Amino acid sequence: MINVTKTFFPPIEEYTRQLERIWTNQWLTNRGELVLELEEKLKEYLSISNIIITNNGTVPLQIALKLLANGGEVITTPLSYVATTAAIVWETCAPVFVDIHPEYLTMDETKIEAAITDKTTAILATHVFGNPCNTDVIEEIAKKHNLKVIYDAAHAFGVTYNNKSIFEYGDVSTCSFHATKLFHTGEGGAMFATDKALQHKLFYSHNFGHNGPYSFHGVGINAKISELQAAMGLAVFPHIDKIIESRKTVCSFYDKNLDFLKIQKIKIRKNTQWNYSYYPVIFESEEILLQVQKILNKSQIFPRRYFYPSLNTMDYISGNSMPISESVASRILCLPLYCGLKEEEQKGIIDLIKSAY
């Protein structure tokens, strides 16, 4: 069986060594030694100044929206995982969608200003498949209209844009360390802010509002990651370069052997060091996509329709039509991509795709 992705499991003895530290310390949660060590390693690796690692990748979005969006309208993308929109609704804000760029698949920055009203408080944009948004234009618009910018960078671990970490953009950026991601803690995530005062707000908000053991800055929730999750992150971390290099090799094979006269691939924005996190392809029609999916599934190969449906069509949303996103969402399929996927397996996938035509 070949799935769309496969969790990277570090050698069990490496994970066990981290677990032994937990048993020695007798400390399971509340930012123990392993959590602090993982944060320092990630700061150095990513060339960033601040990070708060969390128990998943969705709660950071909710915290950012709680602190910055103030219950207003949030301009966002219809092509993302459902958590992006769900977090907006969960925090009693109103999602306002703008359509996507047909090649980059990120929010079309040229359509943002037309969607701004006197109720708009923030922009929440996704670096889709790790492909950066046009951050310069988005942040220029935000400054002009006094809006906050939150980036959902769930897919963007290790990505750099214009020679700096993707996490250095916006008021707040978030990431996912879910088991399906190229760097993971089993379940987990992170949030980033370059402004120290805002970073402090993020910190106490993820720990019930605590400012020390007996005083509080304000309302907070529990987004703390455990030592057990950090142990997995520390065991995975030494392998991250190997993981990315292996995924790059898989992507290169697809690049060389797929027929791009009939299939469209994502266009990575210029000046991006990409992380090879996904391999999405866009077919000419949904009918062809479904035919390809059926043929692959018969051979126990399971690609996935990331991201379907277009989020403006969710039944709890009263979103306007987004023609480009709705079209792309109906035709996009992520092919299997993970560390260790074999060339002969890829060849089989490609041959089956060709047979669908």
C-alpha cells in the first residue's frame, strides 16, 4: 500500500533515549527540559528569534485570532485545510474570502483591497503547500488599512522567502508539527511573532494566562506541548535534512517524468527555498481526476484531494463564489510523497496516471 504520505519514524532507540530522560526527570508537561531544548534547536535551525511550540497546529491560529482579530471580519483564502476557516469561525470572527492565484494557489493579493470593509480587522493567509504568499503586497495593504496579518504556515517548515524564514513574516505565523508533516512531534505545532510584546501575549495565552504561578495577564487556554511530544521532535530533528533531501529527490523524479502537457503543477514563488512538503497536480477536469484516483486506488495507491472542497462552500459559511478556487479544488490531487518512496513505486504511479488518459 502506498499512501499520500508516511510518517517518519526515527530509530526507536533514539526515541527511547529521549523517553529515558523524561523518566529520569519525572516531568511530563508544563514546559520541561525536552520542550525547552527542542525550542532552542528549532530557533537555531530555522534562524528565528522566537518560537512557542504547542500541542497542535490549530490552537496557535485560534490564539492569534483571539488576540488580533477582535471578532471582526478576517480576509482569508478558500484553498487551505479546513482548520484555517474553522479557527476563524470558532473565534467568532467572520471569514471573508478572496480568490486564489491560478498558478501559485495562494491568496490573490490583487483582490484583497476590494474585500476590505469597516469591519475588517485582519488578514489570515495560507502559504499553500509551503508556497509563500506575496508577503510584501499583503503587508503593505495591511499597513495602509491598519490590519493585522496572520500567516497559516502549517505546510512551510524550513521554507525561506527572500532569504529569511517564512516564520518571520506577519504579526503572527503558525506551523503544524502533525505526524503527516516533514518535521513532526506526533501531534504539535508552533507560533511565532517578531514583536516581543506580542510574543509575550502569545506565551501567556497558551498557558491559561499565567504570569507566574499565582498571577494572570488575562484569559488563556491550554496549548502546551508535552515532554512526550517533544521527545519525538528531538528524535526526528537530527534527520530533518535527510528527510527534506529525500523528498526533493521524489519531487525531482515527478518533475522529470510526469506529462505536464496534460497536468499542471504548482508554480513556486521566485526567491523561495521550498521544502518539498507536497506534490499537488491539477488535472484538466474533475472527471479525469476521479478516473486517475480510481485507477490508483485499485492498485492500493492512495493520493489525496488536498484541499477539497473549496472552503467558501462549507455549509456553515455564507461565502461568495470563488471561481478559481472552486475549479482548482475540484481538479487538484496530491501524489504520494514521503521520505523513502522508491523510484520504481513512483514509476508505477506515473504509468497508472498515464493510463487514465
